[in-house]
Amino acid sequence: METRQLGATGVKVPEIGIGVWRYSGGVEPLRRAIELGAALIDTAEVYGTEEVVGQAIEGVRERVFIATKVSGAHLRHDDVLRAAQASLRRLQCSIIDLYQIHWPNSAVPIQETMRAMETLVDRRMVRYVGVSNFSLAELRAAQAALNNYPIVSNQVLYNLNRREIETGLMPYCERNRITIIAYTPLDDGRLAQIPRLRANKALRVLARIAAEAGKTPAQAALNWCLSRPGVIAIPKSNHVARVEENCAASGWRLTPAQIEELDAAFS
């Protein structure tokens, strides 16, 4: 599994991780992902999956980069601290590698929330601070509210069908060394379903390019995400075989011509 630097931290994380939103696969798919090097697991307090992640990392915690999120409903200072402590209990670990604000909440001053996030780092409950679903303006405001630690990542929707972040947010993150964590990188399976691939012109291009590369459409779609600097992807699957397929999206690259053709087909 290839790695990428997380923000400007110097820490390397897998370029393909595992998301567990709406996850019901149990421990085995997560364990297999760790074995294959996709040892970044992203969860959240609202997902209801922190417990199964805690079970999956038992005995291998030192090999896994754990990311979780505080709900946008819990962004008052003391609520953030309580939420982090509860996540640590469910994960059965002593520190969260990346703690993210799940979504912004305009009813709570961002300065208050970020003060709590910095407290968590000071107390060694959290290593790095990230955000999720933040627009460019919201990201800038969050950065300005921090005194001692940087925002290292913004987790956002990004895939061949959903490319809104390419205008504004993605270039800003690249310039400022903020990692983009692409969630739903297969567009809820729409970029991996063979019957759909035959019925849509852009998807037929994806299928053809995948065949040229000797890969599956899902692998090609994930690799396209990785063609963007500073982007990592966190696909979700409940099945070991699909986890293995997704992990094999790393370690090779589409050609510049193939990337250009996909960009045009899905424009």
C-alpha cells in the first residue's frame, strides 16, 4: 500500500483507507484491510461503528491510524471534551490519531470549538486536528481560530461524479498542505456496478480504461481520486473480497492520458 503525508505533519498514512459509515461487515473486513496496509480507519461518534473498530484494532493498535469525528451537535467546548472521551472508550484506545469536526455548526462559535480541540491535543487525547464537510470559507475560519496546531485534513465528498471541490477548496488545500480525505469515492457503488457501466457513456469510458489498465472499474475510479495531489480515499465495504479489490487500487497509476480522458468524460 502506497502512503501519503498527512498535511504537513511528516506522518505517512495509507492512500487508501477504510470508511465505516453504514458499515455492517463486522471485524474481518477491517482486519483484512489492516493486513493489506489500508490501516487508516475512519469512523465517527454518530456512525455507531466505533465499537467494532475498537474490536478490529485489538492487538494491532500500533499499526492502525484511527480517525473519528465529533458530531456537529456537540461543538460546545465541554461537549467536545466529553465526546472525545466517549469515543476513546468505545475505541478502547488511549489516543485518537485524527479527530475531526464532522460538520460545521453556525450556532457555535468556531473559536470555542477549536479551543476544545487544542485542549485535546494538549492533553494527549488527540494527535491531529481535522475537519469534515467544511467549505473554503469555513475552513479558513477554523484555521484562524487555532493558536497552536494546524488543521491537517478536510474530509469531503469527492469522486468522478461529484467534483465540486475542484473549484476553490481543492486548490486551496493543496497550496496549504491540507490533506483531502475523499469519502464516498465510488459514489455509493455507482462507479463499480457493471450493469450501470454499460448504460452510461461516461461509465463506459471508465470500464474501458479500467480494462486497458488490467483493473476493475472500482480500482480505476479510486486510482483517479489518487491522481490528485494530497488526496486519500476511504471507500467502505462490508465484504473481505471487496476490501481486497479496493486496496489493489493502490501501488500503480493511471496514465496522464487516461486521467485526462476520465476528466473529460465525467466533466
